[in-house]
Amino acid sequence: LLSGVQGSGKVLEMSDRFLPLRKEGMWLMKFYAPWCGHCKKLEPVWKHVAQSLIDFPVRVGRVDCTRFTAVATEFQVKGFPTIMFLKGEEVFTYDGDRTREDIVGFARRMMGPAVTRLHRREELEEAGRSSGGVFFLYVGREEGPLYQEFLQNARHLQKDEFMFSCSPELVAGEVEVGGEAVILVRKDETWH
């Protein structure tokens, strides 16, 4: 079951045997109850989520919390469906819209570091595409109080926002940043 690092493209039906495995790698989990109408509505979306994450190092699973109550207790599941991203010791609860795009975006943000360093122009263009056109960019050396504050905010906002950093040379010609470190927001194909 856990041999491959890549996603399988399929939703893994888990039981209470999931508990000893939960810290191995990354998991995007749906905790559900068979009688729950919202859970039934999410089911086809959840299959598309698993398919969309096939090339990423995350496994997509689900647990019937009415059958495996120890799992529900362990994760303090209060309502159905509950979606969580598990990364080692860390657990992040998803609270966005239940669309394939939004859930996949959440998983992709949670897989990586809070701040992703961009080195090439193509990476900057891909950042715009993968973020849906809105992202934060720290420009400068990754040191000092401004960067530490950016990093702290990035950790706090990782569930909802894409945060990147780069050298001033990478945005030269697009935006004038001067010699100081600066934080930019890219929105509607404009720098702010």
C-alpha cells in the first residue's frame, strides 16, 4: 500500500489500521459518514481530486467514521465531511469550498514549504498559473526581520495562499524594487 511515493489516482478506503500509518508521507483524507448528504455530494469530486493529484507525492483516502470511531476520535472529527491534510506530525483542516480546484490547490500548497524560492523566469510564470493568478512574493535575500515576518505569515496562511520568494533580478523589468527587500502581491496580472 505505501510503497509508491506518487499518488495512485484512486481514493484509498482506509480503516482503523490507518492510525499507525498516518505519519508516513502525506495524506489528503476525507472523514465521512455514509448517511451524510454532503458526503455523498462530495464523493464524485473526491474521486476527481485523487485523479488530479496522481503526479504528486500525496495519497488521497477516506474513512467511514461510523465504522472506525477510533479514527474519528484521534482526529477530533466534529462534523461530516471533514477534510484534512496530514504531513508527519502536522494536521491541517480544510475549510474552503468543496470543489476539485479548491481542494487540489489546498493540497498542493500544503505539500510544499510555506515559502517556495523561485530561481527561473519559468517558475515565476508557473507560480502565476498554479496560484490562480494571486500570490505573494518576497523579493530579496531570505534574511532579516522583514523575511522572518513574511515566513511567519506564510506558515499561518499556507492553507489559503501561495507564498514565494526570489531575487530582485527575477522581477527586474517587470517591477522596480530598488535595493531593499520588498513584498509584492500579484493580482489581475499586476504587481502591487
